[in-house]
Amino acid sequence: MNTAQSLPVARAVGASSAQTEQQGTAEVLKVSTRSRPSAVAGAIAGVIRENGTAEVQSIGAGATNQAIKAVAIARSYLNEEGIEIVCVPSFIDVAIDEEERTAIRLLIERR
């Protein structure tokens, strides 16, 4: 089994630099307050086309706002291709600088 195919890549989306890490079973897109919703939407749509599932993580109201807008935009991108998606929100604890933080996790899947 190819490790690159079995483990997801976490990356900052819409930022000037992308960071990657291995985590969970879906590709993880990390959204910040400065992320451009259209850029995040393009990343979500690409991951959905490729894997059928994407995970978006955000911490704080501003980042969560950008993430939700991105899901709505990605939905319209994918609808044009006949792909319908659903979004399941939840909380997740993440470690940032050795400190535990609560993030919003948006699991996006094909319907």
C-alpha cells in the first residue's frame, strides 16, 4: 500500500505558504481568517473529485466563517459537474504549539 495514498495531507489553504502533515483518513485543509474562500473552495472541490471526501479544520469565528463560505462555493463548483456534497460539522481537539485547542471540523463527502 502506498503511504501517500492511505494517509491524508493537511495543508493551509489560501495562505501565502502551504504546510503539510499526515493525519486521519481524509485530506485535511486548514483554514485561517486570512484564507480566501474561493481558493479554499477550489481545494475542497479538487480533493472531493480525487478522493470523494475532504476535511476542513478552522479555529475561531473568522476562520470558521471563511470555511463555511468555502464549502458553499465548492458546492456550486461541484454542482456544475453533477457532483452533490454534504457537510457534517463537529468539534475536534488539536495540538498547536503543544497547547490543546478546540477546532471546528467540517467533513465534506459526496452524497
